[in-house]
Amino acid sequence: MVAQVVVDVVHSNVAKPFSYLIPEGMEPVVGSRVTVPLGRRTVDGFVVGLADENQLDCPPEKLRPISKMLDEYPALLPAMLELAREIAGETHCPLSEALRLMLPAAMRTGRIKQKQETCVTLTCADAEAEAVKMKRAPKRAMLLRLLADGRTRSLAELSQLVKDPRESLKALEEAGLVRLSQREVFRSPYGEEDEKPSTQPPLTPGQQEALDSMLPAMERGEGAFLLHGVTGSGKTEVYLAMASRALEMGKGAIILVPEIALTPQMVRWFRSRFGPATAVLHSRLTDGQRYDEWRRIRLGDARIVVGARSAIFAPVEDLGLIVIDEEHEQTYLSDKHPRYDARRVAHSRCRREGATLVLSSATPSILSFAMARRGDYTLVEMPKRVADRPLPAVTIVDMRKELEAGNRSIFSALLIQKLRECLDSGQQAMLFLNRRGFHTFVSCRSCGYVVKCDACDVSMTLHRDANDPAADRLRCHLCGAERVPPETCPECGSKYIRFFGSGTQRVEEEMHKLFPGVPTVRMDIDTTKGRDAHARLLDDFGKGRAKVLIGTQMIAKGLDFPNVTLVGVVAADMTLNLPDYRARERTFQLLTQVAGRAGRAQTPGQVVIQTYKPEDACIQTAAQQDYRAFFEMEFSRRRTGLYPPFTLLARLLVESANEMEAQQMNERLYDTLQTYLISHPLQKKRTLMVRADAAPVKRIRGQYRYHVLLKLFDHPDASPLLSLLSELTSLSDERCKIYCEVNPATMM
């Protein structure tokens, strides 16, 4: 027999499967990982097919044999191999690159192995009698008594009870009284504490109605739903009930969340309900934890997977359910090659594996809600909060009037008053500002110079060190570069260099000035870099050790803290004027989501939204928590402006360290597309715009960025043009990279 093997090397010269002889006694199957010779070296690969040697075009004696198998079971399920082929076709990447998405990186590179521990088992019939004989060996006697219950114990466990037991255990083994062996132990990402078991509470009428709408389809192994429920309506309990039914049916489930910050709380809920049947996958796990969680899933020990975007590739066999929580979030789109959309992958897996898809949000994307209206999804609505609790009362504050009244603080008088009332009553508050750092840019008031990053075309943000002002740094939020803040203008030498704008650090400092002694927690990228940092900070707030949670968009959604009765939005219009057609949609979503964190228990919630544009319809509808009104307004605006979902926006993005090369490649792509459209009149008729230009952020991490931007009608006739865009990415080389993006997550 011969195996068709795709080698784990990303290069066009080795993008096709190669044939290898299967040695006697080796039994690889499709999906097995193997080591094979390639030229003068040995590489890993994936078996993607099997054939009889008589079916080959070349004589078998010319084939080289597989060196060895890497796992005792096939790493790739058949459905996952088909999924990788689909992703490779859609993104025009080598199959080996798509296959890499399916496995933990450390497993692929061989950096991680199964963790083993020494364990001890009693082999004698009467441990107590043997212990009595050992009057001159008290340590051995104690060990025998500890093992007398017949339970196998680990060496680590015995070491906590008996000092340095290893030599004594060897002596007992030599006497035939115990047996020492090795067993695999899984590295746990959950810490020391086990979740207290919980049972399903009585469902509210709204939850039961939503469940009744979706369960019949799941039991038939079909269905795609958009679950639209207001914040606090109890959507998570619906996920838990559906996952429970999936387990009863002998099936598994994947629950995706958009932010790592949401993962600890979601995992806690699922582990308390399903215990060790729950696994977690996200990028903050250690290599060992990720490998072991993947193995638990692949071996069937864990049937429920909770995680961020990459968890969509979890090797769940007999998949019955995929839930995408906060489906509107752009984090479900990968910004690295291959650029997949976890929602599209979820659609494909559900269709391929006979599972039910549930997209869920209080503020669905315009595209998803439009698809539900035309019947692509079944719309399920939960318009009321649990126990008919009211939505929070929202007050909009005009910051222009605050400035006229002489208030120079970043907090309005009303927000300060509400904070005082909230804290005096023993409640908790959340303050939201979608910008980290202290000041957002540094500028010279004489010549207008703005300090920018040397490697990126963006201004640098001041980050302060509260303990050491000399340690203050300007930091680039794209590449992480740092520099000391200038004392004079680097351009004109003026001493009138000033700091402008506000970030979460400044909010935190203002909070401490106004309310000294009130403990706060700040959550942004700067404070959550360490492993378990998200869980630790949320635990401090959840257990009341901190009274105020300050943060960026990572605190705006999904979190559930019963004691939070006040939410303050410091600058509501910060994202409103970004150069992106979705800026209004994302502003509405952020404001609605963060407002929904207040009043989720018995005490009614209050929200204060500070803005310089209080009359804007986007802010007004968010304050009223009126999604349908916003949808109709935004849907009409996009119809008029011919933006998605009425059209497709596609682009070829070119990146190179050499600006001239990037620009020349961009012009070459533009000319190729124009030539194609001239020779294909039907495609030209469907194309509304083709434009070659520098990307809005022209340079990131030292790479110059240009793009060819297209707007075309969303119609089957457009597929040949989209295929051409994908094919043009093959012009990439080491010096100049080309990426194809359709409705990209960001136009920046």
C-alpha cells in the first residue's frame, strides 16, 4: 500500500501530495501524522489518501518509505481534512497551511510531549500486616498504610504526606509490596479551584420559547439560527440547555466567544454544569495546556469546547451544536494568513457534520440580521430580560455644555454624582473608554508636529508609570515600539510640546483623585498581558475586592456582574467618525452592549453616556436600546450608498518593506484587473468601483501597505472576478506579500 502525504512545509514547490510506501507492520489511515524523507531531510506530514501500488504511475521501487508514525491515533478527523481543503481553496493557500490551523502549534513542531507522572499501586494482600512488620522502617510502614485503601496514588501526592518517599517506595517495590508505573496526566488550565456543580434552573418563558424553536432542528441535525436577545435576557442559559441536549444525544458542542476576557466566565458556567466534559481553547494557554486540552477533545474525554476564534477547529467528533456568542464581533475574522472567518467555517462544519448553528447577539451585525430577514437564518428573538427586569435608564450628557460650564474634567458633573451615589450604596460601577494609555497623542502647539511611530503610520500614545514618572513612555499600539516622551519638539525645537486626548490610564487616575481609597481594576491590553490576567482581574471585581471596573471594549460585552448598577461611557463618539462604513454600526453595538452590563440583578441599572454629538441618531437609538430602529436607519443608509449587504467590498492588500515595490505591485494588480474587466463586459457591469491607493494606515511594523479596492454587486455573476482576486495572490513572493480580503474586518 502507498500513502499520499502532504508535507508540513509551506512552499509552492511542495504543495501537492507525495507518494510514500507504507512499511510492513505500519498502519496509517487518512488523517495520520507521519515523518517522511523529503530530499536530504526528514519532515512531518499528513496522510491525505491511501492507494494500492498498482494504481501508481511510477514503479513502487522508486518510492521512499514512511519513516514513522507520530501519534497512536489519526490527528485529523475526515471532516476536518475536508474542511482544510475547503479553506485552502477559498484562500488560495497550500493545503499544508490550512492543515496547520487544525492542530496545536507545539504539537506540530514537536516541542511538546505528553506529560507523565509516577504513580504507586499496592500489590500485597494485607498492607496493615506488612506495615506492622516494619518497625525499623517507619517511612515504609507509613507509605503502606497510606496505600491500604487500594487507591493508586501519584508520587507527587505521596510526597506531600511523606518527606522524600522515592527511596522507600523503591525498596517496597523490590519487596513486591507495591508497583511503580507511569501514567499520563493532563495539564489543567483551570487553576486549583474546582467549580461547584450547578443544575439547570427553571427557564423563563422567553428562554423556553427560544429553546423550543431550536431543539427540534438540532435533533434532526440541521438548522441555522440567529438568536437576537436583549442584554440580560438569559441567552447563555439557552446555550447551556442546548449543549446539555447535545450530550444526551451523544453529540458534542463548540461555544465560541469573541474575546479571551469573556472565556473565564463562560468556562466557569459550563464547567459548573458539565464538569470535566468541558474543555477550553484559546491563545493564552501554555503550549502544554493547549496540547492536553486538544488531546482530551480528540480522545472524546471532553465533549463541550469553549474558546475564542481558533476553537472552531476543535476536533469534536459527532458534532451537534456550534454557538457563536456576540456574533457581530470582528475578532471572528482572522487577520493572519490564511484569513478565515470563524462564522463561515462554523457554517461549513455544521453543514458537513449535521450540526446546528446558533449565531447570537443583542446587537447582530447588519449583514446577519438582513440574512435572517430574507430567510437564510431562522430568527429567534428574546425581547425581555430575565424576570422582566427593566433595561437600564440611560442619560445622555452633552460634553459641550460641560465645557461651557467650566468643567475641564473627563467626567461630567452627572457621572461624578452617579458614581458617588453608586459607591455610597455599596454597589459597583463600570467605566468604559475604548482607548488605552493616558494621553492619545503628543503634538507641538507651535508647528503642529505629531509624534509618530518610526515603523507605523500612526501617532504614539503616552503610557504613564504611576510609581515612576521617569518611566513614562510613548508606545505604538500597532507594533509595540516605545520611546521616551520628548521635552521639546523634534521638528522645530519649541518647548510647547503638549499631550492631548484621554485613555483608560487617565480615567483610572481621575477616578483615584475624585474617589481616593476606592479600589479599581483596569482591563485593557496593557494590564492583561500575563497568563490568567483576565481571570484574575475579573475575579477581583466579581468578588467585590474592586468597586470600579475601568476598561476598553473587552469589558463591553458578555460579562455578568449582579452588583453592577452604573455604567459610564466616557467618550461615546470616539469610534463614530472612523473612515469605515461600519463605524456607526460598531458605535451602536459598543454603546448598547456596555449599557447592558448595568442592572442585571434586582437593583435597576443606570447608564451615563458622555458625548459631543448627543443629537446623533446612532447615539440616540443606542441610548434607547432600540436595535430595530437602528437597523432600519442603517440598512437604508447602506442601500443608498451601495454598501454591504447590497454590495461586496473586496481588496487586494499589498505589503512590502520597500515602498516602491509595494506601489509597483499594486499598480500591476490594478492594470491586470482593468484588462480583465474590459474583456469581460458582464463582470464590468457588476463592478461599481476599482481604485488603487495607499491603505488608510500606510505603514505597519515597517511594512508599506497599498491596496486595490473594489466594490461590486453581491451576485453569483461576480464569482469569476472574486476567483481572479484569489488567484492574483499567487504573485506573492518573499519581498512582497499579497492578501485577498472580501468584506474585510477593517479597511485600515
